[in-house]
Amino acid sequence: MAFATRTFARTLRTAARPALSAAPRVAYRQSGRFYSSEANAKSSGGLLKWFLLGGGAAGVGGYALFQSGGDATPKAFKPKFDDYQAVYNEIANRLEEKDDYDDGSYGPVLLRLAWHASGTYDKETNTGGSNGATMRFSPEADHGANAGLKAARDFLEPVKAKFPWITYSDLWILGGVCAIQEMMGPSIPYRAGRQDRDVAACTPDGRLPDAAQAHDHLRNIFYRMGFNDQEIVALAGAHALGRCHTDRSGYSGPWTFSPTVLTNDYFKLLVEEKWQWKKWNGPKQYEDKKTQTLMMLPADMALIQDKKFKEWVVKYAKDNDLFFKDFSAVCTKLFELGVPFAEGTERWVFKPVNA
């Protein structure tokens, strides 16, 4: 199943998408999309020349890396765009290593890791958010909403070992950015500068959405972070990717027929398909009447049961370009929640690898 799904996803990268999907990435390039650099990322082999010392420099993983050259005074290593592009490339080249993982790609679970690391933010207390990577520790790692994310954290460990200068906080978000772009989604501008924190900064349980709840709950969760109704719906479009697992959330199945390719099909399916309660020995969820292979959660259905939410669902169902534009903007906002970036920190857009 995973091999077939991955083959299908690769076919979409080189051919036109199905009728319910948008044009392939090359069309977006031709219509004006651009990247910060078209040059190949530089090799990270030069890092073998660096010595690892204790320290706390922003954006370099809590380490200070020094190069010993002809000068007697060591020079601090300050990663640049090409260094982060090299990390991006490493992640991208490993996304589809294992045919037996889900639908053949780690992309969806990496996006979920980035989202759950960021979605703990509380604007009133300025706690949580992507600055910290506190899901490395219990109890946050054991929160119900984070079930299964050990797979994503473990996937990124070899990348962290190869590029020790990057913080876990920056790495997890970069993994989410990479996942979106490599799964044919829009470009997501990225800023580095997150600092890892210790267990004392872990956030309390209950800050992430509960899939069994309705629109009032969604607003309480997302308003706390600083999002409005339009942004809530745009973020929900991430459900075009991945699937639920009975051994994690208790739910089962994918939202769309192409769970490793980002499109607006999630919204199209919400408004165009007929949905019914799934008859099974599990939590309440919906299945499509036609094939009984897709699923929607109660929180998904709340988006078309609420009048204000549904307005945006319909707009995104009709216009993939609009969805991509708004999804890029809201992901950029999500991934930067609670991060005290240094003044003048530049946003970068990375060149996709498997476009």
C-alpha cells in the first residue's frame, strides 16, 4: 500500500494532477514562484573542520562552533542560508527512504511535529510555541495529542547529528517547511533563531485541538494562539496530508486519496462528498459514503457545520491558489509563534529538492 501510494505521489510530481487537484509544481514556477537561491546548496563536509564547544549562540543549537585557521583567534561559526539549505536537502533526500512507513513518506508526520511544537503557544502568557522543542521531554512528549510523534523526532536525530549546530527547535520547524514544499505545497518562508529549552518550559496538556470537539473548542484553542476564523480553516488544510492511526489517536484512515501530496482536495471532499458515521469499534468519526475509505473527524465536520468557517471552506475548495497563498501565510505565522527573533533576522525560502 505504501509503495503504491508513493508511486502515485511521484507520478503526480511529473504529470498533471487528477481533476480535483491543482497543477504540478512546474506550473507554479512558470507562473511566478521564486526561490531565494537557485544555486546548489554547498556541502556540509566543511563542518569536519569545526570544533564543538559549549555555548549558547542563537540559531546554532546551543553550541559555539569555531574554525581554527591561520589566525590565533578562533572565529565563531555563524550558519548562513547555504548551511540551512544543506539541512533542508538532507531532510528532503530522506523523506521517502522507507516504503513501509505509512504511505511511503515521513512528510506528513514531520509537518505534524512542527505544528504541534508550535501550537502550544499562549499569547496571554507568551509561553509555548516553537521556541524550545520541549516535546523532547516528559510530560509534553506523552501528551495524548503528541502520540506517534516520536517517529518524527527519531527521524530527525541523524540530521541533528550531521548538523550539530542547528537547534532542535529550528530543526523541527525546518522539517515541517521541507515536508510542505516537498509534498508539492507552497513555499514557506523560514527564519532561524529558535533556542532549545529544558523540561521546566514544558507546556501543560490541553493546548492542542481535540479532534472530537466542535467549533467552540476550535475557536478557544486557536484564538488563544492569535488566529482568526479564516486562519483556522486555512491551517485545517494540512489534513490533506497524512492519516490517523488506531494506535496513536484511536482514529483510522486518510482524509484524502493522495495523503503525500498537498492540494485543496480536503476542502473539496468536505463540501462535495456525502459523509456518514463510521460503524466500528472505535471513537466517533465519519467515512465517505461512496468508497468508505476516507475519513473525517468531528472537528473537521465542524468546519462545514459552522457558517463562518464554511464560507472559507467553500472558497478554498474552489481556488487552490488562494488556499496555497493563505496556507503559506498562516504556516509562517504558526511556526514563528513565541520566537524572540533577533532584530533584522532574514526570512529565507529554500529550493525544493524533489520538485
